[in-house]
Amino acid sequence: MDTSKPVAIVGFASSSRHQTPFADEGLEIWSMNHAPLSWLPRWDVLFELHTLEHLQRTTAHLTEPSAYLDWLKKQPGPGQDGYRPIYTQDVFPVIPASIKMPREELNAWFAERGQNLKGYYAADYYTSTVSFMLALAIMQGRPKIHIYGVDLLQDEEYSYQRAGCEYLVGFARGMGIPVFVPEQSALCQANYTYGFSEPAVAGQLDPFIKYIEDKAGVSEGMMTKARQDAHTFNGALQMADLAIKLIETGGEDGKNASICIKEKREEMLKRFRQAENASVSLTGQTEAFKTTVVWAKHFARGGALVS
């Protein structure tokens, strides 16, 4: 880690993550969580600030629940070839590359900027992984900070994280550290100027957003039902296979009975495939609705819908 290098903080938001200049070796790439396993082509420092218990149970959008944690465990530690630091809540022995996030040092540093006078600095104001990343880059005195793939718009998880992030962007800029935020991002943007204009677009989009959210909810419920049906039929198929094996050992009568069960099994197999196909289709439909909501909120918040 070379603190003389500028930093690019890279998140998941599709609005601007593609603009990250990954080919620029003079830029240190900081990202978070499972990004390297999903789409990130390059990273130098990773931030994973969830508890170890959370990591042991999360799927992190992967097929197997343990895949992400297994990957973290395989990352080289200090002194090993290919070592790249991974900031965590504490040093986790199971993750060789883990480094404790210096939360106490950050708090002390920001307090010192306010002369340790209560009310003159924001105490422990880290509302997201991105805010921790910004705070660390500021404390390290990085010459420039870029932010890509960060919108923090989703109501259920991210919107409440925006304030701390935007505060630290302003803090850095106030210290004279250039902070680049792409115009496509909704970060540090609003769609109106108080007293001079009204947030009309947001108001106009509210009914549309509500409509799509309702559609997403219905679709998600149908998807869950289809998955449950698929599991039920799959279990019934397994029981039918077992019954056929047992009955066919019972002579001629058993064979006749097995023919009947096989017919029922074919019917269940057809319904299982229908439920499974419906589940896959509804999963795509649900994600499409959710993506539409995110982009509508992005636009309503002031983010640009340009490439």
C-alpha cells in the first residue's frame, strides 16, 4: 500500500462503476465485499467490515453460502506472493490477509482536527463501508480520491448511509483533497435548488416508483411460491422413486402397482419442471423490477442517465 498514490473507491452501482480507470497502475483500487468474485477486474485493497458470523452465513450473491468466506480464507497473507490487504473489523486468523480497521485511530485523527472540542467534529460518523474508506484515505493524506459505482439510493439498505459518505466527501474537499465523483453518480447531487426550483421530477416519479415496487413485491411472492412448489414436487419425486424400488420387489402385483406410481411420477415431474421454470423466469422478472426502481430513484435524486 503506497499512501502517495491516489485512490479509486469502487462500489457496485452500475451507474458509474464501468468508468473506473482500471488500466491506470498509478491508481490504487479500493473495493469492498464480494466485488472481486462478481465483476471487479482488479483490486489492490479490499474492505470487508461485516462480522465473522455474518460472513459464515452470507451467500454474498453466490451459489454456495461458504464460497465467499472460502475465497477470503485463500487470500495470501503478509510476506506471501500476491498479498493484498483486506480491512476487517478485527484481525480474523481464518483470513490471513485481514487487517483491523483502525477505527480508534480514525476517531482520534478527526477529533484532533476539531481540537478535541465536542461539537467541532463528527464523532464516529461512519455510516457505510464507503465512509470508512473515505475516512482512511483522508487520514492517510492521499493526494486525490476517485469514487465510482457509489449511489447509495436503495431505501431498504443504502439511502440512510448517504449522509456520512457525503459529509466525508465535503470534508476531504474542504481540506484541499480533490474528490472526483462522476456526473452519472447520484452522490452529492440533488434534483432541485431550494427556493429556486422544486423537486418536481421526484414527485412525478413517486407514483411510478411505487407502482414498480408493488410489481416487484408481487413478482417476488410468486417467485417464492414457485420455489416452494419446486421443492415440494422434487421431494415427491424422490419418494416416488423409493416407492417404485420397494414395490417392484413384491412380484407381479408389485409391478402393476409400480406402473401406476410411475404414471403419477411423470405427472409430478412435469409439474416440478413447470415450477422450476416459473421460478427462474420470475427471478429474472423480479430483478428487472428492482433494477427499474433503483434507476428511477437514481434519476429522481439527480443522477444522470448517460453513458
